[in-house]
Amino acid sequence: MDTACWSTSPRRACAVLCAGVQQQLLTAGHLENELRKAGRVRHAAIMRAILGDIGGGGHTLAEIELGPIALRAGLPRPRRQALRRDPHGRWRYVDAEFDLPDGVVLVVEVDGAVHLQPRSYWDDLDRQNEIVIDGSPVLRFASLGVRLAEQRVVDQLRRMRRAHTP
């Protein structure tokens, strides 16, 4: 919490908060409590907002930024970190699910650099195949793309929504 509070950049402060929860070092609730105890701090409003998003299932800033981007594309709020059972009985998380107008569930994955490692990449491909076989389309976005090519992400989400509008 100290690192986030002392940060001169609101984006850096939020990234620090996300990292702690993503690495399972603490919970969003714990951080919210610590932020209240910290008193008057720089970027407190945005930090409270991001902790609400983290508590709602967003694990990275890019995943959290996906919500407002999807709203711009005409999609509802996402179900974050949705659980799905694979054919082998294992529970697997997907970053976000959206209900499309025709009732189809769109799965969206936001991939950071760790997804480029061979083991992660192979696991991601297998999981995506199983999701598609079960009947859900999957869109994948690089986390950097969510930040740097936001309009492209909006466009692709919008076109997917249109393709599934009766």
C-alpha cells in the first residue's frame, strides 16, 4: 500500500495494487482496509475505484480496462474470471464472458507477456479449443493492445455483437 500511495503516477499506483492481488499476496478487501487506514493519500479516488474492480474479478489493469471498452462496443458488463469445467473435470478461469444478443456467450481473454511462454501458450490453445467446441466464440486481445489499440478492440467487439444480433 505504501508503494501505491507514494507513487506519482495514478496508473503505477493501480498497477501495484493489481500486482499484489494477482500474485495472491493479499486480497482487494485487505487493500481497501489499508487504504482507509492510510488517511489522505495521492490518487485515493482512483485507487478505491480500481480496488472495486479487482474485487469484482479483474486481475490486471488491461482486464479491468476491458469493461469500459466493452460498454463502448455495446456489450453488457462482463462476468470476470468466470469458471468453466473442462472435459477432464478441471475448473478453468476465463478472463471475461459476455452475453450476446442471440444468447451465445462470448469469451474474451486478455493475454499478457506470460501467455507467450511455451507452456502457457499451449495451455491457452487447448483451453480455447475446448471453449469453442462447447459452442462459445473466443476473442483474444494482447494486454498491450487493449491499452494502445483500444479502438481496434472496440471495433472487433462491436462486430462480434453485430454478428450475433438476431
